[in-house]
Amino acid sequence: MIETVIVGAGLAGLTLAHRLKSEGQEVRVLEASARTGGSIATDQVDGMTIERGPQACPTTAIAVYDLISALGAAEQVVVAQEAARKRFLLHDRRLEPLPQKFKDVAKSPLLGMRAMGRAMSEPLVRRAPDPGETVYDFIARRFGPAVAERFATAFVAGVYGGDARELEVGAAFEDWVSAERRHGSLVRGMMNKAPHPAHAPRNLFTLKGGMVRLTDALTASVHDTLALNSPVERIEHQGNHFVVHGAQPLKAKKVVITVPPLPASRLLPDLADLAAIPSAPIAGVHLAWPAGTVQEQAGFGWLAAPEERKDVLGTLWVTAGFPGHAPGHVMKRVMLGGTRDPSAVALDDAQLIERARRVLREVEGIQAPPVFAHVARSRIGIPQYVRGHLARMARLKRAHPGLRFLGWGYTGVGVSHCVQAAMHRD
């Protein structure tokens, strides 16, 4: 009998397999497709590096950097240009920089004096959260409705492609809830967080050749545990073990499901409820121009709240942070769709490219036609942890001891979330 069978070879599944194997446990990873990596996918097109999933790892992704180092790939890490620290918000049809320091808040036009005063009183807020509180309600309770309306809606659209009024804060941003619980305030939590480790990058980072190099390195480390083109048909819970039915039945003490909720819902009758987890389909349009023909802004990019624009989530200024992704060019990645406009992914490439060009023309003033255009769709989309998500997952865990849900669909959509959850020992 195998100790652990992992269903799915995305980042979370591969990271867990790497950890269990390093601990001497017997593990088997079953992947239905012919490739590993899941939502992490990188294309090389005409000398350009095109990310279909995450663009880079955040500065706070210490666990990811440590994993990369453990895999012997630290020399492949590429740290973003200093300019990528800046983020912008579309406000009154202008791109306004988000304050990077507390003292800059008073100078920003993003909040009026009254809303700013309410936001700065956050450490004094004592009202307890409501059960199943949404991200919007959490931010409004702590910082006031103006901050929730202006910032939370745009931020959630950028991370989840979703609606801040629907996502459950304890599931989508557990670290915020934890900071409030421990310190009574998000501001105090930020002031008391551990100092940044000296060995880790102090800005966004990726790997030479793109994010796929991380999952490639993990794949190489667990290749002897991995079976590609091996779909799981169903799982049986038999007493103190499971039987995983695929090309051949496998008995396992534990099963970890890392595949998206919809396919997971078909594996066990009790898992049918997973099909109710919604998702936000995304289309990313990469456009590039020869360097010098359009302005290369200094920053990571910008987000738009729905009150500003409903036809776009935001834009990543790819080469401002990672010029090696498009040598000799300025490249931008326009993010369309999400729950704001889910039908966008059904448009053909020419329509999506035209929409992206219109957005950049109206927001950034770019008139010149691009010399490169590439569309990457995610029709499955980003899972949405709407209200009731934590209760659903707790209920399934109680129903099937030994069955664990991990990664993109269940415990966080970010690269850091997937790695941290996989490295956590139950």
C-alpha cells in the first residue's frame, strides 16, 4: 500500500511530492495530461517569454525562494527591476501611483480627507467580524467603505479576477484575518511582521525562461513518482484506506487532491459539492512594440476598479520589471474577463487584441500598432472562494479523514499559497 497518492501535478502537487519524497515517504503522483505545472505555463513565441499563469513571485514569497534554492536552481532566479515596486490604480481616468509608504498617503489623490482619516483610524477599530465576512466587508470594517470601494475591488480583480463583495476573506486572504486576530489590527500586524530574510530577493522574482522553470525543476526532482497521461476515474474510501481507480487501482493510506474543483467533484459521490465552486475565466493579451517607439512606464502595472472600467481588469508592464522577457521591446499584458466580464474569453483573438489596444489607447495613450500580439486564455479560470468556502472544505475533511485538498482550487491561488500549503505538515 502506498503512503500517499497525489491527484494532479500542478505546483502544489509537485511541491508536496518533493517534500514527502525528501522525508522518505512513498508517494505517487497521477496527472491526467501530458504535462506538469497546472496553471503555471510559459510559452516562448518569437523570442518573447509569455506567461499564461502567474507573472512572477511576490517579494514575500520566501518559501518559494527557499524551495527554488533546495532544488539547486537559485542561480536561475531573476529579480525584477527596481521600477517594478511601483503599482498604479486607474482613478478618474488617470493612472495614480499607490502610496508605497504611510507618509505618502496624505499626498495621494486616491482618498479624500474624510476617507483618509477613517482609514488611518484602523488600529482603533474594535468591531468583531461577521461570520463568512467578505473581502469587501472586511476592508470596509477596518478601513472604511471608501477604501473598500476604491482599492479592495481592484485588488481582488487583479489577484482572483473576482468580486470583493463575494469572496470570503478567511479563505481568500487568510493572512489578513490572522493578522487581525493576533494583533487586533492589520496596520499593527504589518508593523510587527518578521524582517525580510537577508538571503531572499527584495523584489518580485521569476526564473530564467519563465515561471515554468520552477515546475520543471520540481518535475525532475520527483520524476520517479510521477505518471503522466494517467487520469483518475474515481476514488473509493474503504475503511482506513483509499482505492484510487485509474489505469490500474492503487491502494493508499492518504489521498491529496490538487486538481481543480470541477474534475475533483466527479471522483467521489460526496465531492459533488465541489462543482459549486465558481471560477473566473481570464484572457491575457500580450502586446509588444520596438523599444523607443512607445513609452516604457516605470512600474509593475495598473489595476482598475469596476467603477472605472468594466472591460479590463488591469495591465502588467512586463518588460518594465523583466526586460529579458521581450529583448529590445516594450511588452504589456492586458488582463481581460474575470467575473467582471466572463464572456470575454469567448471572443476570437482579433477581437481580444482590438479590445486590449483600445484599453491601452484610452488609458495609456498608446496609438502605435504593436509588432507582436499573443492571446492566452484560461477558460477554466481562477477558482472563486465565495462565502461558505471554508465551511465546505471543513465539512469534506470531516467526512473523509485522510483525504486532503491542496492548492489552486482550495487553499489559495497564489504561487506562495500553493508552496506554503504543500510544505505545511498536517
